[in-house]
Amino acid sequence: MRTHRAPAAWTLAVLLGAAPAAAAPARANRTGPDAGASAPAASWPLPPLPKFIEIPLAKPGASELERLDRLLDELTAPDSEARRGARRRVLEVDAGWLPAIAQRLDRVADTANKPALKELFERMRDQTRAEQREARKAQGKSGAPPTQDYLDMLVEYRDRSSPYLRPLSEVVAYSRMLERIGNLEAARRLVSIYIRFGEFLRVDTQLGLARLGDRSVAALIEATGYPVERIASWAGRQLAEQGKLTPSDAVQVSDPALRADILRAYGKLRRLDAANLLVSYSSSELGLTRSAAREALTRLGEAALWPLREGYEKTVGERAPKEWSWQRVARELFGRFDQLRLAEVYGLFEQGSQAQRSGNLEAACSAFDRALVRDPVFERGVAMADTFLGCATAQADKSPEQALLWAWRAERLSASGPVHDRAQSLRQTLEARALFERGIPDQTLLERARELDPDNERAEALLTKVRAETRPSTSRWQRYLGALVILGVAALGLVLLNLRQRYREQG
């Protein structure tokens, strides 16, 4: 969590490059504690409020559904080996399977006879446990047998006669697939298995969510807002068991993408107890986190007014005018955060520019790197491109991996033009050299590099070397091919002579 200090007005003016006199009128005209909050400078327009948009899951194609159905057919096949093979492939799915899984899961939930599924499950579980106890007793072992995975139990169950075995196997298999995929959409649907099928799959769902760990937190937070109290309380207990019940604990995850999902989940539920946390994260240097926090605050709406006003006062050092709406306070606060963040980026840009003027390219690229970490789409990025290209060229032989990264940056920052072409040429040369060192010559890549930059001596030299080393190999293959043709003609001649001799003997 980031702690914000309240800078004085003259500090903001210096950071933003404004003259001290520009801040003086605002201070002189202030008549009360709420009247002196001046709008950001005209050169720093207020950012628009972000929209809270949830992208629906794509519809699966016919081929995706067929692929999933084939896997389920094998998972419930009469042949035990086929079932075991399908069981292994269940753990090989990726996010591309998710739309088909979601559709098929909904179909089972809508059409299945859930009491019958529960009865079959409990009978199968009890029978499996009894067989395990008997086996352990025969082996001289005591105590309860270890819990068997439900999907393994379904795969190994010998009686395949029940018509409910297929839908039950589907539900449990989908649970394992969702756990394997592990993103927010998958975690949401894993939670829905307990919601839609009831208590007999509660423990299995809990175990899957526990294995997901931090990846299940956002989905469980959303479930705490479920309209059925039993489900909402259950989701809260799962969060408590993971130590993620409070907002301040929930956001303690290492993956910024997971933290962004968690922040949006609080906004989706309009959780006021998370408002101060959302204000804090709305100034994050990580764009993913910053955008998620601001989207969540926008979703809170009018309820976020006082946390926004408090955040504004702590950041600016003065209160926001009372007549400002929550939208105005939010935009002003986000604008101030952006000013402070970009002031640091501009400082790093100036530091790098000064190092470049002094001839220290490595220090310049280091400062530019730090600036782009804070703002990957920095508006002055195009001015950094030539410096990154210079660093990449200087390090191409001594540190090719670092040079490749700098060449990529120069190519990205300059969308077109001579710098872009030279950077792309150097990048392709470095890639071709890395491939060549692994025994994979790529003349096409080097020819492209030379076309982009005719002055690229590295590409020219490496292309000459590649051609010299691949030409003998080509001639050898030609000789081998010629020898094979000769052998083929000779063999054909022998066959014809043999046939002719037999024809004479028979005649």
C-alpha cells in the first residue's frame, strides 16, 4: 500500500515546472479552508473517469465443443485405460477451453437431476471407502484410508451402468479443468459448482479453491455479495481460512493482475470498507493496479465522495471545494496523482537527456528505462529511441541480450522512420546470431536486416558466414540426391532385366 504525503503548493509548482509566482495568486486569493483548491494547470487536463466494463466470455465454436465432448466421451468410456488416459488430459487444458467448459457446465446444471447425482455420488463414495478399508485391513494397516480424489474415484468405479454417471463425471471433470485454468473467469465458475449443485460438492469445491490460493480471492470476494446468505457466508469463511477476509489482507498478493481483479471485485460489490484502499491504489505506479482502483472507485460512485475528499486533502494539502461533485473530486484527485507521477517521469527523462549530452549512453538508457517502467506510454518516449539504439549498438558484441532489449525499445518507441528501421535491423541481426550459435542458420532474417539498414555491417558479415557454412551442406545433399537417383535407375534396370529373362524362359 502506498502512503501519500501532502505536498505544499509551491512543491507541486516546482515539480510541474511552473514558476513560483504562478502559485502565489491562488494562495493570496484563498478566503477559507475550502476555497483555495485550484484546478490543475491547463497543460495538465483532467483525466476522464474510467468506465467499469466487464467483457463477457466469448461463445465457443463448434470445434471447441466437439473437442471437449470427445474428451468427456473418453473419460466415461467402458474401457478403463481409455478413462485413465482422458483423466491425464484433463490436466492439460488451457484458457482456450474455458468458453466450451462454461457452456457445457451450464447445460449440466440446467438439466441434471441433482438429487440423483447426489445419491449416486454418496453411494459410490461410501462403497469406495469400504473397499479401501477392507484392502488396508488385509494389508494389516489401521486407521482411516486416505481421501481419494473424486475424479479418480469416478474413473476407477467399476459399475458403469448408472445413467447419472456421465453428468456426475462431467461436473467433477469441469471442476478440475477450471482449477487447471485458474484465471478469474475459471474461479467464478468453480464457485458456481457449489452454488448450483449443492452441499454434496461443497467440500470438493472448497479443496479446489484452496489449491488455487490467491487466484480464487477475487471470485470469493464477489461471492460474498451473493443474494443467498448461506452462499455469502460460505464465501466469507473461505476468505477467512486463506487470511484474506479484510480488504487490506486481500490485496497482499504478489501478482499485480490478481490485485487488479481483487480491487475491481470490491468496486463491483460497492464495498465502502475498501474505499480508502482504492484511493491509495489509484496513485499506483503500476498501470494495471492504478486503472483497476480507479474503475472500482467509479463504481462506488457517490458513496466514495468522502474518501475521495480525504485523499485530495492529503495529497494537495488543502480541502476540495464543497460544491464539487464526487466526479469532480475524483477527476481532480486522479489528475494530481498523474501530475506527481509524471513529474517523476519527466525528472528521469531530463536525467537521461543530461547523461546523453554528456556522452554517457549507458546512464542515459538506465534513466530512460526507469522512466518507462513508471509510464510505458510516456509521451516523450520517441525522443528516447535514438539513445536506446545507440546503447544497443554499443553493447551488441559485449552484452547481446541487453542490446536486444534496448533494440526492442528503440523499435517500439519509434513507430516508423530511419531509427525504427535501423533498430529493427539490429534486433533481427542479434536474433539471427543467437539462432546461428544454436546451429540454426536463418539467411532470410539476415537478408531482411540488411534491406532495412544497408549500413548494417554485422548483418553483412554474419550473412557471409552463414552462406559459407551452409553451402557445403547443400552440395552434399545434392550429391546424395544424385547418388540415390542413380541407384534407383540401376534397380529399375535390374528389375526389367529379370522380368525379361522370366518372359523368355516361359516362352
